[in-house]
Amino acid sequence: MNFNIYNSLILAGVIQGIIFTLVVLLTKRYKSKSVYFLAALILTYSFSNLQYYLQDIRYVDYTELFSTFYVPWSDLTPALLYCYVISYLYPSRKITKKELLFFSLFVFTFIISTIYKISVRIEPKSETLENITLHLRYYIAYYADLIAATFSIITLVIVFTIINKYIKETAEFKYNFVKLQLNWLKKTLYILMVLIAIWVLLVVMDMISLDDVSFYPIWLGIAILIYWLGHVGIYKYGIDEERQKIQQKRKSKKQLLVKNKTKHIIIERLKLYLVDEKRFLDSSLTLEKTAQALELSQGHLSKIINTELQISFSDYINSLRVEEAKSYLEDSEFSNYTLVAIGLEAGFNSKSAFNASFKKHTGKTPSEYKQQHVK
């Protein structure tokens, strides 16, 4: 046996991936198609690392790995990634029959590896059959990985295109619509790109028989990816779920926003646009967008707001958002909701922006304010 710190970390990632999958399957909270695809993706990465872990600790040798229990899990990950992104961005959308073709590479390589296992078992005596067996093994050990890597890159390009399309579709603010934050997903895809590049480099080096080619970088990268997907993916899902529930409850609740009357017609138009139409909940709202909507110049609108309200545009917007957040923090129905979900639903684009603005307007952090008002 060959145990070291590297394969110990790989095993830890495998165990964590398996535990995460079991938690998802056994917890009622995660009854979501996107979460199931995420769990399947993480489990696939875990099983892929597990079989190479067994080889690395010398539980099985290189030849025995491919002739016994090898499964081309790497061919399955692009399909699961695609299905996860589609179901995450469009929960009600079904996977089409054409999109199921993403699984064809896995099916093909699985069949090839099964034929190889059978051919090894029957011990071909003719030279022709021996050559076929050797070619099958060479395909499984090298070409299958290169094809899978190419297919993964193509899938990532497609996924990036889908994400950009979603961003364009949701660019316009819609009240009572949860616009997903996708920066974490983009970062994940960039990490995958780097891992695939390392994967291809290591396979090519192994093919040309360079000595001491170690696959630890890719295996350790996958172990980290398992942790990242399990932690961040579920965390983001929980926030999105809470935001949807907040919106459902918000429909039946009276808003606690204060609208002081003023004789200035532009200020009244501004309040109608921001408050009555709930535009202040748009985290991407800017002075430029507001001025365009009111058919005014930015400078003119900014001057009127400063003169009439004695406050800057950004501070005025944030004061509305703070009042919105306070209505949730004071309500016991939202006592178990995360501050991140509340901040995002109040119109802030991050937890740090929420904390800073809230403390500026109230003198307390959202957490302190919540503890003071909710028992």
C-alpha cells in the first residue's frame, strides 16, 4: 500500500462527495431537479477519483484497474454539468431528447470498456484478437480521456452561451422575480477550464512516455471542486429558495415604506418610479437608468434630489432598501431566513453592501437590529 498526504486528501474529497449526495437524497428540503443533477455531478467526480485513488495506493495496478471495475466517469460529467446549469437557470424547463445526446459519449466509452473487460476474461488466442484488445485498452487509457476533455470544453462553451443568454433575458428588472447571482457559477466553469487544460497536458505527457508523470494535480483539483460545488452550490440554492419564499410572502404584506409628500413634480415622479413600481429593489439600478426613465439628465436629477430631499441619489435608494429590509428583520416570519437572502431581496447586490448601508442608516448591523426586534 502507498499512503501519503496527497491521496489522503483525495480520499477525503471522495468521502465528502458521497456524504453530500446522501444528505441531498435524504433531506426533504432539497427536492429540486437542479440539486439532484448537482449531487449526481459531485458523486460522479467522487467515483472518478475513487478508482484512481485505489490505483494510487496500489490496491489495484494500472492494468487491473481497466480490466476490472473501471467506469468512464469523466465522460459523464459534461452531460451532468449541462443538465445542472439548464435546470438551475430554468427550473420548469425539461431536458429534451436532443440534449440527452450529451450522454452518448459516456454510453459509447462504457460499451468499449465493457468489451475490453470481456476480451481480457476470455483470453484471446489469435493475434488479431490480441491486437484488438490492446487497441481497446489504449483507447480507454488515453484517447478516451482526450475525447472526453474535448467534449468537456465544447460543453463549457455551450454552457457559457446559455448563461450569457440568461443574463440578457433577465437584464430588465422584474418585480417578484428572483434574478440568480451567477458569478460563483462562472468562477466554477473557469476552474473547470483550468483543470481540463491540466488534464490534457498530463495525458499527452503520459502518452509520449515521459517519466514520473503525476496526476495528483488533477485529482487534487477535483477533490477541491467537490468541496466547492457541494458547499457553494447548496448555499446558493438555499438563498434562492429563501428569496422566492420572501417574495411569495411579500405579495400579501403591506409595505412599510415611508413616502413623504412634496410639491416638486419631479420628486413625485421619482417616488412613483422608485417606490410604487418597486424599482429600488433592482440591485443594478443607477442614476443613469433612473434619469433615462424620467427623461431627465443625470446632473439635473441629481441636483433636484440633493436640493429637495437633502440626500444623494445612492443614499436615497439605500434608505428605501434599508426600510424594506427592516420590515423583514422585524417580522418573526422571517426570523430563520439568512441575512444574505433578506439583503438581496431588499435590493442590495451583496452582503457587504447590505451591512454597510444598513449600519450607515440605522447605526446597527442587520444582525444586531434583528436580535433587538425579533424574539
